[in-house]
Amino acid sequence: MRRKSLLAGVVSAALLVAGIGTSLTSAQAAGTTITIWHNLGTTQNAEAVKALTDAYSKKNPGVTFKLVDQPGDNYFALLQAAAVSKKGPDLALMWTGLFALQYKSYLQNLKGVVSDAALANEGSLNWSANNFDAKNGPYVMPFDRQFYIGFYNKAAFAKAGVKSVPTNWNDLYSACTKLKSAGYTPIVYGNGGQSLGALYYPWYDASYIAIGQSSVSGLRDLYSGANQWNSAKNVDSYNKYAALKTKGCTNADVLTKTNNVEDFIGGKAAMIIDGTWDTKKFTDAMKTNVAAFIPPFSDKPIKGVVEFAGQGLAMTNYSKNQKAAGAFLTWMTTMDAAKIVDGVGLIPNVNGSSTSNPVNQQMLDFASKQGFTRYPMLDNVLQGDVVDAGNKILPSILGGKTSVADGLKQMTQVWKNLPAAKRGASYN
């Protein structure tokens, strides 16, 4: 991951040979305004989009951008409604995986719009291609590589006598007892960070519960139904998950808290389950006192990590500015764009680029140096209706408002109500 100086020159030369540099110039039209919708709020990802568009406009004065920050909880509904009238954006923030594929009726496949040479510079494009096969062409140009991950306060662990990060449920419960006795909230939950609704987002946790049970291919079993949500192993796992609150591992107000990020930064909480969009907030405030860890939601140590090109920009197929928007997406595959993404504290998705944030580098090292298997974000490879149901049901399980048996039975029923075409072996 550290081949920056040499590779940057090689890639720049390759782009010129491939005609990418020329296409950027020829694609510009004086007075072109590209409208981008997103639901990023004030996260680092929003800073990245702003920084990328500002830099591009500076290089290409004839192109300006209109950034529209839409509400997170009904963002996709707004995109669908706009597609009907064809009055939506030119580019839209889109999550990869099935989030992109279920909305592909109004998205432009980027194969042919962005050159093959440029596409080859990006990682994980398979996760927004039909049936997750990259040769079918992606619908999304990712701008960063993301992790669902745990963060912990080193000083809190030292004060509480927790000598190493927990690696399984029992280790975690034991660490929680020590941290609570030392005056900390062991793990703080809430809808801060990447706020996507009124409740905390449960799929960071659910991804690691699934990793603790299966291989990467095994995640498909939740999609196909080979592993039902109310299976014995899921009931067992989610009972142990629900016990986090009953054993005092969490804050009491997991369903209503909104300042959980502030509690972690301020030293009130020892751990938080979050993602790379908040890494810079943590390292800016906590310096070397913060580190990453694998959420240990398993009976045995987990040897997997959620590393994924989680989101990017997609082009609408009704955009009247496709040429100019395509040129911008092409530029996003360059090292210049990668440096901008790194500059706001995120991990660039451009192949061969690097990260300057040491905690982000620690995350990359899980797979690249420690042999951890890379897994996709669970919510990105499950049906949208299942994800929507889980957004409400899974927090209710942890919050103690719904029993594990009832909650997982509801999840199973949502899956059974899906059309047969969306419950097969192929991703649709």
C-alpha cells in the first residue's frame, strides 16, 4: 500500500497514454453545472465530495457543482421520485452492492462512459456490477475504501486493567465489567457519526456477527435463505448480542442517544463501533490514544474484517450532462483525486494509493499483513427490504424492546415475503 511516489508517476503516464487526460479537456463545456445529491451530512465523506468537486472546478473553470445534502432516512425514496420526473441529479451518492443494483433502472452503467483504463485504476468495482461480476460494468465510481470497525480508547483500557483487546464474547463481557468499574461506558451506541436515521445503524454489528459464523460465500446464505434469520445459530448469536446491554456493556439509552461520538472522543466511553468516515475525528481529538479493533462478536476469535468500497458517485441515466459528469468520474480514478481523499482523512479507493492516517493504516494491515479475510458490508449484500426491516428490528433487540426470538422471526418473515427472484442463488 506504500508505493506512492513511483506508482503515481507510472499511473499518470498511463492515463495520458490511454487518452484519459485528453478526454477530460474535450469533455468540458463552458457554464456546465453538475448537480450532485448526497446524504452525508457533516461526515468526512461529505468533506471528501466537497474537496473533490472544488479541486476539479479549479482545474476545469468551465465546470461547477451544485451539492445538495438530502436527509439520510428517506434519501433513496427521494432519488426514486426524482427519477420518475427525470428532474433529479446528474450524479448521486450511492452505496455499492445491492443498494446500487436495486436502483439501476435510473443509473447509467459506467462501462464505456468511463474508459477501461480508468476503471482499471479502481478497486472493488465488482460490488456495483450486475451479479457482482466486474466484467458487467459498474454503476458506481467509489471514492473511498471503508471499514466497519471498532475503535477503543487506549488510556481507558489501561486504567481499567484491560491488557488486550477482546477477541470473543466472553473476553468482551469481562472487559466491559472492568471498564464499567473504572467509570467508563464500555461501548457507546447512538445515531451519531454517519447518521442514517433515528436509531443507531445496526449493520456494523450485524456484519461482524455474520463474519463470526461463516465464510465470505456464507453471507450469500442470508440472502438466499440457506441460513434463515431465526436459525439456531442466529438466535444464539443475537442472544449474546442482546446481552451486551443487560450485562452493562452499553449505555442505557442505545435507542435514543445522539451524541455517542462525542462521548467517545470526550473519554466517557471506552469503545465505539463505527467506520472510517469518523477516523479523522478520533485521531484529531485523541491523537495516538485511539486504535482500531475487530468487534469480537463471536465465540471464537474472528479472522475477518469488513473492508469494502462502500460508496461513491453514480450517474443518472437521464442526466443531461453525462459527458461532463463522466469526465469528472474519470478524474476520480487518478492519483490527484486519491491525494484529496486521503487529505480529508479517508482511505482512497484508487489502486496503489496510500493513507497517511495511522489508524486507517492499521485497518488496512488487518488483511494485507495479518491475514484477515476481507468481507463486504452485510447491508450491501442483502435485499433492501431486509435491510430496512433490520434498521428497526435489530436495534430494538439490543435495546431490549423486542425479544431475540420475536425479532428474528420478523426478519425471517420479511425475507419470505420477498419475490422469489430476490431469494435465489444469484444476486438481483
